[in-house]
Amino acid sequence: PVLDTEDAWVSVEGPVSIVELALEQKRIHYPLVEHQFVLCTVLYAIMRLSLKSVKPLSLFDSKGKNAFFKDLTSIQLLPSGDMDPNVLSIRQQFLLKVVSAAVQTLCSSQKDKEVSEEELFPFEKGKNWPTLAADLAQYLQISEDLVKRHYVCELYSYGMDHLGEE
């Protein structure tokens, strides 16, 4: 972008303006940032829902693992559309674990104390873990419908038929 400056400001001495510093920065490779976001979301889900025996880096192929340790301004080879079926299977199992753990946590707390979801996850007001898992499925190349069907089955299995119907 071109920045027009008034003549009075041209002769001013001092530190470089923050706008000029920002324009000198290298551009971020957005797909790499998205890739990092997926990893952060996976790690947060593992921590928040206390998922056991999940290896987060096993959800990514070798290109995906290598991309995590590169500068965000570099253009990296990210995973393409063709994925190893074993990796896709691990991703699918992970997303189904997230949905199951979220429903189990919600249902067990409501049965014990009649606690609402906002009270159970006070810092995550409005965060719906099954919806987040369905959104994450898009990035991980897993069918969203599969995750949503599993969510409905989990709701029915925990006796939350009214939510399952919705």
C-alpha cells in the first residue's frame, strides 16, 4: 500500500513509525497459520476434556509434522488432499473421542449436580465441543456428518433424547 504523508511530516526526525515497521514485515503464509491453529485446538481439546492415550502429532503426516517447526512467513509444503488411510483413521477416532468425552462430561455433571454447561466450563461460555469437533473435521479431512451422527448417538445413549432429536 502507498502511504501519503504531508510535507510537514517528511522533515521530522525520530524513530520509524509503527505503520512503516508493519509494512516492512514479511507476509504470513496463512495456510501455515491455519495448520498451527488445528494443532492448538487439538491440544486444547486433549487438555480440557482429559483425553488419555492421544498422541497429537500422530494426527498429522510427515509433511504436516515438519511444517510445525518452520517460520510462519515461509511457504511450506502442507499435506495435500491424498492422505494415508491410517492417519485418517486416527483422526476419526480422535474426533469421536472428543465428542464422547464432551457428552460424558456434560451429562455426568448434570446428573450429579444439575449444573449447566456454562457453569461446568466457566471460561468457555458458549463453546460447544461437539460443534468444535465437527468444525475441526473439515480441517482434518473427516466427514462432518460422521461426527454429528456420533454426537446424536452419544446423546441418546446418555438419555439426553430431547437434545438428540434437535
